[in-house]
Amino acid sequence: MIANRVLPSELLPLAVDEDGAVARLRAALPAAAAAAGLVDVAYRVVDSPVGQLLLAGTEVGLVRVAFSREGHDAVLAALATTVSPRILRAPSRLDAAARELDEYFGGRRHSFDLPLDFRLANGFRREVLAHLPEIGYGHTASYAAVAALTSSPRAVRAVGTACARNPLPLVVPCHRVIRSDGSQGAYLGGPDAKALLLALEAAPQP
Amino acid sequence: MAAHGTVVLRVCRALVGVQDADDVWQETFLAALRAYPESGGIRNREAWLVTIARNKSMDHHRRAGRLPVPSGDPQAPLAVAWTATAGAVAAAAGGDDVVRALEAGEDAAMVWSAVALLPEKQRLAVVYHHLAGLRHAEVAGLLGNSEAAARRAAADGLKALRVQLLGREREQP
């Protein structure tokens, strides 16, 4: 970046405190931008037992949960294209989502009551996602069983696609959908993450 | 976009002084966010942000009702403002850190005041080219002159600044 180019020695003293100043200004910017109605997508990254999670929200609600294997930068770039380029890291806007996920991973929360923004899933995919919360905590359902709940009961593969492209994993529990033979099936967070979540939900309640 | 925060801060500090720079920095980025959805075709985001920072600095001076050129007096408010900031930072630290921060702040204040003494075209060329890293052609766009003139102003300005600073070092005990 040009800013990192070495300054002429005469000007070097001017750079003395600018890192700290820029950090402070950047930290204050999201709140000011939000107050001015200029942040369309707020995001933060949280740690979890299934790795770092990117949480992104709009004025409507949580719009994206992404695993690190999806590439957080790529996810943010996609959000900039599909939702709005006015994206800022604004952790406090996602406090509720972070808290509920924390409670979920601690075994203290069995369902989420966050406002959700489903704009990244349309048509049949959205219909599938709407049915997933009907699979209760600690339970599983096959792709075929989920298809049977929808307007296209034979669209088993399309259910698989809808789960694989779920923009809100964990919160919309696609991890509870498994193969008809009882095997786990794929997961956008990786097989280990799916196994961890199913084990967490199967564990005796505290 | 926030990756350009340092460049914008340098321009704001050079144009409105260290104390008011933070406000103008924020105004610059809010204006950029406001324009952002329509800014897809902008080729050089950094030059675009510097232009916004320049405009917001001019707005700032207009509001404050004073001339945008803090030159003429080596003990200009710029230097005072800088030292006050550094002093506050230093007071919050402690021991050797206080001394170091104060000395660094004094050095910076001296350079700012030397920059402020340059003739306007040279001063702006030094700020946009040497401090913010814009190319001479972009500097010319901001100054309303030719690329060759912008290049010359940046070179002459830096030379004059060097002479200034050497002179001050000799004055010191």
C-alpha cells in the first residue's frame, strides 16, 4: 500500500503517533456511521468450538454466519456485491447473536430467537430453511424427511443444496439434517464441525 | 476503505492541524460511505479519499471562518496543538515513556510548523505527494496545475523544508 511507503526522512517525525490515532478513529467510526444511517452490513468475528465464525447483520437481522473454511474475506466480498458495499466491523451490532451462540455452545440454549434476514436465500431454498427449525434440538431428520415437509416432497437433492448453501448455519440448524442411512452427510462447516454439533446436542443436559 | 485511514489522517493534520484532524477524518469517511454505492467506477480510491479530505478541510476552515493557510508564524497554532496532544498522551503514560512521547511530539510539532511555512503550492505538493503518497499527476489534479509543475513544487518544497529544519537544528542549544 502507498501509505506504507517510506516517508522522506524530513517528514518521518510526523508519523510518530499516527498508528494509535488511526486505530482510535477506526474504532469510533462504526458508531458514527451507524448513527448517520450509513452502515448497511455490520460484522464481527467470534471464537467458537467450531472455529472462528463471521457474523454479519443488516437492519433486518442476522444475514450471514460463516465458518472460517468458507474464507471470511470471500464472504465479506460476496456480501459487498449482493447486499451493499457499506460494510463495517461493528461488533456491538452483533452482541445478541454472539451471546446466543455462546449460550448454544455452552449447552444453555436450544433455540435462537434472533431477528433473521433471509435475503441471501430465495425460492425453494428459503422454504427449506423455514422448515429446518422444526427439527428440534438434539433431533435429526433425513434430507428426504425435510423434503416431505416442503411444497416439493420429492426434491431431496434440492434440500441438500439448500442446506449446503444455508447462509445462516448453526442458527438455522441445517446440521440436524442427515442422510437416510443415518450417516452424517456433508456440512459447510466441515464433517468435524457437524459431528461436534450433533454430539453437543446429544449430550446430557446440564 | 479504512485501509487508507493513515493517508487521510496525514492530509487532515496537514490541512487543519493535529487537533481538528480527527473530526475532519471522521467527516471524510462518513462522506465516503455516503457516496460509496455510487463510487464503483473510481479507479484510485486513495486519491478519491484525499480529495474528499481536502474538501472537508476547506469546509472546516469555512465554518471556523479563518484562512486555510496556517503559515507565516513558526509558532503557529498547529505546533501548539500538537504539543498539547503529545503532552496529554505523555501524561497518560509514565516515566521514560513521558519523556519519549514529549520529545517525539516536539519533533513532530517542529516539522509541522516548518511545513506550514512553505509557499502554498509547495506545501500542498509536499503533503499530497510526499506525505500522502499520491502520484504527481493526481497532485496536479488537486492543485489545478500541470504534472510537471506539481513535480517541481513537491521537489522544491521538500528541499525548502530540509533547509528550514537544518536551520532550526542549528538554533537549538
